[in-house]
Amino acid sequence: MPGCGYLDIASANLTSITHHCILLIENYCCFDNLEKIRLNLPLEFVDPLVIFRGDNAFSENTVRQFLTQLNLPLLIMADLDPQGLIIVQSFPNVIGLVAPYLADLEGLFKDKQKANPKLYEKQQAGCRNALSASPYALIKHLWEMMKTHQAGIVQEYWLQADCELVVYGLDTITLHSTLPMLSE
């Protein structure tokens, strides 16, 4: 398929897939323009099945059922705001977060044109307890960054910013060259 193309098909009509992992993207704009995002995925994840998380028009519940049916390792590209972190830790089989390098993220959080204090302000109260108690080191680290900067960053900046996206394992705040695969 072309970079800007996608297939809209009922999950019941899929009988098999050849992908070894899934890349779930929170925002449709990024899903629809994925070819414009600089992804640096580990070798075992270079050809993921890319799925839009869903919204009011496309049911997130259907996506969750489909992911359960596939039972594949899941990478998530989400907004880096409190609700985005909640989304990351809410999916089964999630093994990694796709995001810019931490140094690039720090720069984005410091950039008042990109960092969004309204997102943080609106979402932090409802997410604070779950993020503070997260079992994932990466989620806790990103939550601390958000609290420090009192802001969130929407993933649409990955389309504009000259930054490369890499995969972080959730149990650490460092990059992984290889991530654990779930048993098939």
C-alpha cells in the first residue's frame, strides 16, 4: 500500500496477518500521515500492522477486541499528555512507547509554542493517581517531565518537528535495541 493509504476492513473478515507486531496510533492525523513521521523501529518491529486507536466515529472498543484477538506485541504512539500515558498503560500486550528521544522531548516541553499547558491542566487531576501508581518506569518518568513543565505535547508535532521517533520499553527510561516478544 502507498504510504498515505489504508485499508478499512471488518476484523471478522481477516483470517490471518503476517505482521509480528502492531503499532497503535492515537490520533488520526498521524495515522493518516505516517509516511511523514521519522520512525526508527528496532529490527523485529520494522513492519508493524498500523492501527488507528479509534475515536467517536471508529470504535475504540472494536480496536481493543481486535487487539485481543490478534494477541501480538503492541507499540503505541500516543500524545505525551496525561491522558496519552493512561492510554499507553491501558492496552493489553503493550511492550513499548514510540516517542522522540528524551532530549528532543525536553526541548519540546520547553518550547512554549509546542508544549500545551491547557492539556496538562485539563487532564492532570483525572490522571494523577493512576500515573503516580503506574507500574512502568517510563510512564512515571514522562509523568514527572509533564509535572515539571506543567504541559503536554500532542503527537501532531511529530509531523512538523525534525525529530526521530524511537521505541522505549515501558519498564525502563532507556532505549531498547530489542524488546521482549510475547509468545505466539
